[in-house]
Amino acid sequence: MNRKIQLTAVLLILIWLLTSCTNGYESLEVAIRPETLKNSEDERSPEFGIHSFIEEEENQTIAVHYPITGHKKIDAILSDYANNRIELFRQETANIQLNNEAVWPYELHIDYEIAYETKRHLSLTFKESKYLGDTQPIESIYTYNFNLEQGRQLSLKDMFNGSSAYLEILSQYVRVMLIENYALNLTLDDDWVIKGSEPIESNFKNFLLKENSIVLLFEKYQIGPAFIGEPFLEIPMEVFTAQIELTEVTLPSEPVTTTEPSTEPSTDASVESTTSELILTDDPSNNPLLNRKKIAITFEDGPHPIYTPLILDALKSRNKVATFFVLGNRANEYPELTRRIYDEGHLLGNHSWSHAQLTRLSNTEMLYQIKHTNEIIESITGFTPFIYRPPYGIYNENVISTANMPAILWSIDPLDLKFEDSAYITNYVLDHAFDGAIILLRDTNPNTTQAFSAILDGLIKDGFDIVTVDELLEINAENSLSDVRIFSRGAEIK
């Protein structure tokens, strides 16, 4: 009998510990908890797509994007590249602050383009912009070329079948084309070109494949003054007599395109329909006799091929809507998912192309980030966003006037990327909810996804009418051009 009492006491203590030690909030039973959320980061990744790392600290911001190819070795190379650039940036900013030279916020922004793609080859260009407190950001280009069949990275030496003279061949060709043939339609300083094209690896580290040529990319100041930018030179294959890798097989005349795989986890239809019926029956916001409080839920940094579908499922089962501020490069990578957001009645907003800090860009670069994103969304859905959210919530007068759209910030931020605790995220939102609030969440991580059903159910139980941002703020495509303001709630910021 004493042993029974002791076991009961131990169980009670364990239950008390589990329910009272979660950042001061009670532990919750979360509705969304698929098996995929328990796996490692690699296992959670889709077979191919885009990986985005976005982080906001008090003194620095990071937005880094790189592709996921589905080839394990290649993906490891690209992941290592991104992680190394992030770690270097963190070390640099830490050293600056250690020496009391802090001029923050610092920024690291890396985006990529697929320059060439076939069944056998892939060429990528990474463009890095790094702000460490100087007047201008430090801009760099990195290229990666892969043999997909062999799962390995290609060097220039590989392109010449191991020929030891490849650097001399390239050096002489570049000098003739730039100095004698004016290939850039410019008269360049001979000594500058000669120094920048010396037959050493570092002068030819950036190159890209094309079907019948190699493209050499030069860094700023490498072969000429700053005004020529970062020039490139295309070298036809017939220039070389060596057996080059690209000519070993017959390549298709057009880059190979692949269809986007379905990444939506399966759901139990019977469980979902039961949940929907219970929630809709008890939904106070559906009762027209009640004084309805309005609140808007917004997501940013997506869409994500795993988490966004789960969030959409939760909204659909409760017949609720949200606003999704999507990144253009991710919408472009996941068009079916972007279309699903729109088709299910949610509002699409613009969150820039690649999460660059807009205040650091020229007007041309800023317009590209916004307009190109709008163009991609329109091409996918037929709908053109008329609101945007500046990355990190950072803006100035120039951003507002150049973007020429209402900018939507937020009034409730549970810091769901920082606190890896779904109960904390849920209770923070519910504790701070008020009529006219705009909630900030990210549909790019498991913690928010796990918390979201409980957030929805809690808001519904508290009598909130969950609406899209345009309804909350009473703006639309027609009046948005004449109502260019900054919003963080149901009233403008003064």
C-alpha cells in the first residue's frame, strides 16, 4: 500500500513539473503535430526547392537563400557554403563590437540564381551583400558548378580534362579579347587587365557553364575601375582543343525543367472533419448578435513546402483567413503552394524578393525587390499584391515613397523564431490579443506550426473575428495608391 502511495506521489510531481516549467506558461496539447516535424532539418527538407535562413537580432540581420537539389553531396556543399558565410559574418561583427567600433545594425544578404541547368549539369551564381558599418556594403559573387550525375563540384581544371595549361590558355584569351578586341566595348588599361588576368586560380575562380561556352565572371576592380562593375566574358567551346567535359555528352537544347513534387503531409480526413464541425459550431465570431472584435493574423518569409500547407489546413478546417506576406524567390519556387494560398481565400502580400533590407538598396534595387515579387505572384495567381511588409520591419521615407503601397507592420510579435516553444508562442499571442491587432507569425518553422491550431481556437473562443489585413484596415487595390501609410494595427502610425 505504501509503495502505491509513493508511485502516485511521484506521478503527481512529474505532472506538476511538466505543466509549470514552460517559460511561465502552461503546457498545451497542440493539434498540429505531424511526424515530419520531429525529424532532423535534412529530413524535413523537401526533395528540391529553396532553403532560406532569416534571422533578426538587435544589432544585425541575416537573410541567406540557397537551393536544395535533392543530391545529397551537392546539398551538403551548398549548405556548408551558406553556414560558413553566416559564421564568418558573425565573427566579423563580434570583432567589430569587441573593438568598440560598433556602427549597427549590420546586415548579411545572400541570394542566388540558376544560370544553367540540364540533366547533367547545374551552374549557380550567389550574390552576397554585407554591411559592416562602412558607407557602402561589401558585395561579392560566388559561383558553383556541378556534375549532377557524379554528384561533384566542377573546377575549371575539370573543364579541360585535367590539362595543366588551362590557366595560361584562359589568361591569353582574356587579354586578347579585352585589350585587342575590345570585347566589353571599352578601352581598358592594359596593365590593369594583365594583372587581373594573370594565370592564377584566384583570377578565374568564378565561372559558369553554358551549352556551348564558359562564362568567366570578374570581380569589381579586377580588370578595370569601379564604373565597369562586375564584367563577364563568354568563351566559346571551339576556342579550345582540349576535351572539355560539356562536350562528352549530347546536351538538350533547352534547360530541363522539373515539376514541383507534392510535399503536403497526409491528414486523417475523419479527424479533421470532426474537428471542423466542433469548432464551427462553437465559433463566437459566427454569431452576428455578438459585438465582434477584429484581428488579423499575418505570416511572412514563406511559403514553406511543409509548414505552410499545415497552416492552410488549420485555417481551412475552421473556415478562417489570414494574410501571407511571401518572398518572391520562394513564391517562384513553390507556385502551386502560392496558388493554393490565393485560391483558398487568403490575402497575398509582398515581402520583397529575397528579404534584403530595403533602406540599404538603391531605388532601382528596391523597385526590383518589390516589383519582381509582384510580377511573380501575378503570373502565378492573376492577383497583384497592393500591400507589402518591409523585411525586418525596417523602412524610411524613401522606402515608403518608392514602394508606393501601404506598408503593414504588426502589433503582436511572439518572436516565434527565437522561442522554440509552441506553448509560449500560443499563450503570448492570446495574452496580448486586442481588437484591431495585427499578429506577426512565420510559416517557416515547426514551433509556429505546432502552436497555430491552439492560437486559432483561443482567438475564436475569445470572440475575435479573424480577418485579412485589407478588411481590418479597410484598404483595397483601388484606394491603396492614395492611402500610402504605415500600419501596425487598426490605426495608422503617427
